[in-house]
Amino acid sequence: MTSTIIHGIRSLVTNEAALGQPHDPLGAVEDAALVVEGDRVVWAGREADAPAADAAHDVEGRAVVPGFVDSHSHLVYAGDRTQEFNARMSGRPYSAGGIRTTVAATRDASDEALSATLARHIREALRQGTTTLETKSGYGLTVPQEARAVRIAAALTDEVTYLGAHIVAPEYADDPDAYVAEVTGPMLDACAPYARWVDVFCEKGAFDGDQARAVLTAGRARGLEPRVHANQLSYGPGVQLAVELGAASADHCTHLTGEDVDALGQGDTVATLLPGCEFSTRAEYPDARRLLDAGATVALSTDCNPGSSFTSSVPFCVAIAVREMGMTPDEAVWAATAGGARALRRTDVGRLGPGAYADFAVLDAPSHVHLAYRPGVPLVTDVWRRGVRTV
Ligand SMILES: [Zn+2]
């Protein structure tokens, strides 16, 4: 197999603690190189120590970071919510359409249209350095509609989440428990073959703690691993439920009690923070500092969706997390790469050491700190995925 050395790296984030200075979780290496064979990294370290390779690619003094791992998006959708955003940002009331607007448009869209929209967003994210992207169903809310959503997603990404429990389907507005029976019964049967994860929006107006537990335990019994939309809009049982059930991730974590923070600090469930959502709804940001100080593992993701967070830019989320949420640039970059990988229970992405996929972004900057220091600037110049330069 042909090997390629990527060299001339001014600063390399590996997320391999053993490769960097003591007590640096980023495992940062200066004047570094990477050796890639096939789709994998086979060596990382100081360029002066690099082994010989068959081919060479010089990044000319730029920084390299692992490809971003965006562990939370909702991109199997159709329709447009520009007017809703415009109304919200203009201080005008808007009808309580929300997710239901997207559900109606999605149900009317063809498979081809849904697939093309998802592919366009994956490409848009890739251009910004995202090499692993999770996405969810949740805008169909009937058995055939949810099943086609996860099937379409599974054709384009490995990380597919079944979110039949996004909101109660409009047809079941008067009988939410009957909808939960649908979600945990025939809809789960139809979706499980295409999904890795089961998720529920545990929130007032969506699903309560008992309903969320039913959804997650039924999914787990069918081999899906739980993750939870938890404590986004209000205090509630989502985080505690996620930790109790051993969910991979509790997502949002905006309204947390001390007990919630302690549970995340002591458990294995990752706290996935989605600041694009608070940005786009003018809400208060989650307190990343409080979670980190309690020992929680924090991930940063976009929550990219047409309603509450229509950004696919992980660097934008990194910049907000540093400016508004008490994270250091190092912590935010770790959270957007290794943290996202933890939230998806992946060890083959989110790091650049031997055995990992050769997924990385080249920055037109000397250091990863510029992702926060130069907000809004398109610093990602090249993206390699699975050992191939794709951007
Ligand atoms: Zn979400």
C-alpha cells in the first residue's frame, strides 16, 4: 500500500495525550508530520522523526486538526423557515408552527429531494472541516415517513439516529401515549435496521420523563444505543435519565441543576452542547465551564436544522463556546473533535494517531487557536477524509 507523508505542519492537534507535552489533552505537536496509508493514519509526530513514505504533501506551515465530529444534526428535512427566523429576530410574534412546519414539508417531499438536501448539507459541512456527521429522523412522524428518513440518512452517513419521538405527531395530539406506543412499536421495528441510535426530545411540550424512558428502553431492546435531547428549554428529567440509562450523550444541557451537573461529572454520558441553537433563538448559552469543572466530558456540535440552528459550521460553534461559554480554545477544539467522537462512542475518528481514520482539516493559520481567535473567517483550506484530499 502506498504511504503519504503530510508534512510542513506548523502545529498538529492529535488528541493523543502521549504525543504532546505533559498534561495536554490535545496532544499538540509543533513542526509535525502525519503519515497516511490507505484510509488510516499510521504515524504522527515531529517531522524530524518521521519515517520514510512513498509520496509527500507539503502544507507549508499551516495547522492541522482532526476532522470535526458533528454528533448532532437534523438534516433529513424539506421546506424553508426563513420567515420564522426573520420574525423571531424582528421581535414579532410568529405562529407556533415550529417543527410542525418542517414535518408538513418533509412529508410532501420526494425521497430524491430529501436525499439531495442531506447530501448538500454533508458537502457543506465537509468544506468546513466536518468529516463525521450524525443526523436524525424526526420530521416524518409516521411509520413509513420515519422509516424512509432513516433509510435515506443511512445511505449517506454511518451515524443515524431514530428520532420518531421528536414531537408528538399532529395526528396524536389528543393521545400522546398512543403515539409513544407507535414510536416504541411498529415505527421502531421499521426504523431499527437503518439506525444506530435512539433519541427522544425530553421536554415540556414534547415527551415527559416516563415517555422518554419508554422510548429509550424500547430502542435499546432493539439494539439501538440511547442519546437524549435533554434540558434544552427548561429544567427536567432528561439529563438524569440519560445518565441512568447509560446514554452516550445528553444533548443541549442548557438548564441544569447542581444534581444534573454532578451526574454528568460522575457518569460516562457526554454533555453535548449546541450553542448554534442558543445563538439562533437568542437564548442563554449552556455553562460549559461549570460542566468541565465538575469533570464532565463536553462535546460541541451544530444541531444543524432548519428551525432553531441553521448552521453547519463547527468553527462557528467553537468560537461561541470560547467567547460565551467559558471554554478555553484548547477545550473547545477538543470538544469539537475528540468530544464529538466520545459522544458517538467512536475511537477511529476525532484523533490523529496510528489506527485512526485519516480525517483532518488544514487551517490557513499557524495554530488551532485561530478557530476561536478569527471567528467567521473560513480558515479551513483543505479537508482530507479517509486518506483522500476531498476539499
Ligand atoms: Zn436536536
